[in-house]
Amino acid sequence: MRLINQHKFLFCVLGAMLVVAFVVNLSIGSLHIPFAQIIDILLGKGAEKVSWEYIILNYRLPKALTAIMVGLSLSVCGMLMQTLFRNPMAESYVLGLSSGASLGVAIIILGAGFLPLFIKQYLVSAYAVVIASVMGSLIVLIVVLLVSRKVKDSMTLLIIGLMFASFTGAIVGVLSYFSTAEELQKYTFWALGSLGNQSWSNIAILFGSILTGAILSFLSLKTLNALLLGENYARSMGINIKKSRYIIIIATGILSGACTAFVGPVAFVGLAVPHISRMLFKTSNHFILFFANCFLGALVLLICDSLCQLPGEAFLLPINAVTSMAGAPVVIWLLINRKSIRV
């Protein structure tokens, strides 16, 4: 009972911090907007200046919502992968899904010079990059699912995923070698990640994808708890390991693929947040960790996004740069304190 009350208290604290981080994120930008005006805009009361309302509703609010959805998605993915592979260093892109997305985008951006002009003109839109990213992730996901039918050991599947990542990385390297400076710059900007410039239609698609992946993840929580004691124990509990592995892989593919498609590859969130959740809540129960990762992942990425926008400055730091600077020390600390690294 005492532990349950402690969990309730932590969830209340995280919820309050999430609300504060959300409002703070909306208030930070190159243009100062009074805090009271931001609250009025969110409540539908309008603002003194039409430009303030436009900035909040069409730029800052979509960016903040994207940060929340991507943060919770990558954190849940990290939890799924670390338990499935019994590897504390596994994360959402361990199956090569991010590399597949990167390859799809690289073919569109870096390989455009090898394509005829009448095809190239259709590849200049932002949606072309999103579609290419989704297709790249989807192809790798299908291949991984086919391989998982033949492979019984999860660690072998992990190694195969890493090989996919290495193979696609090599192709991206070849495309980069033959690309122009402009194409390389465009691809680099995508690879560094960006939460901004999301339309409401993009937000709707991202929300639908993440909701689907989250439901599949939630349905896998019982299996994940059983897998903590090994696959043999899970089988003795009547769990179909092969079917459960499919569901977990598909959930990870949907969550990480959708996030990568719209914001680019975001590092360290899926690796570090699940460990922080376990240390903070002091439990291995995935029914608790699922919601803990949702709250913490959203909070962490909101804070990182706030740090990307320097107050009073017009430019934004890449989200990947901030998450890497914040996440790398956490992972190093986890490696040094090996007692903290457990699944």
C-alpha cells in the first residue's frame, strides 16, 4: 500500500511538471508573448494581437504536442526493446527501423540527382520525405518480421537488426559521397531532427499512428512482465512467444517509424528514459512503467525542446544535439554504475 501511494504521488508530481513544462515551452520563442495571453489563447478567449494567436496555434502548440507524442513514443519503444531483448542498452531503433527511414530519405534527397527531371519535380515537397521515411521503416519492419519467423532467439534478432542498420548506413554513405553540398546539407538538417513546422494534418496522422502503437504496447504488458523471468517461464504461463514478439515488433515499428518520419531520428530518449523510470519508481512492473515512461518521455523531450529555443533568439538548435548532450551523460553514468543497469 505504501509503495502504491508513492507511485500515485510520483505520477501527480510528474503530471504537474508536465503541465508546467508544456506552458513554459509555449512561452519560449524569438517573440515574447505574455503568459496571461498564452493562457487566454489556450482557453479560446483570443489575444490582444492576432499575430500572437497565430504563432501559438499554428507553430508553438503543434511543436509542443509533437514533443509530447514523440517523447512518450520513443520511451515506450525503449522499454519494449530492452525487455524483449533483455539488453539494457537496447532502444527503439535497434531493429534498424531508423536506419531504414534514413535510407528512404537519403534516396529521395541524396539520390535525386540520379533521377530524371520529370520524377525529381515530385520529390521537392515535405510529404515526399515523410512518405520515403515511412516506406523505408516499413520495408525494414517487414524484413525483420519475416526473419523473426525463422529465428527463435531474441538476441540473434537483435544482431540481425544491427546488421540491417550497418547495411543501410553503408548505402547512405555511398549516396553521400556522390551528392552535392546542397543535398548533403538538406539531409544533414533532416538527420539532426526538428519538432517544428508540423501542420495540424501531420499532428492528426502522428497521433493516430502513436495511438495504434500505444494500444499494441499496452496489450503486450503482461507478456513483458512474464519475459522478465525468461522465455521458458513465459511459455509456462501460456504465452505464445512468437505471436507476442510479432506484436511487440509491430508496435515498435509503428511508434518509432511514425516519429522518425515526421521529426527525424531523435537520439537517447528511448535509451535513457526507461532506466530513469525504473530507478525513480523502483519497480519492474510494466503496467506502472508504461505510464511512467509516457510521462517522463514527454517531459524530457518538452524540456529538451525548450532548451533548443534560446530566449530572444530567432534560431533553433537541432533537437538531436540537445537530446544527445543531455542523454549521453545519463547513459555513461548508467554504464559506470552497473547496479542501475537492469531490465
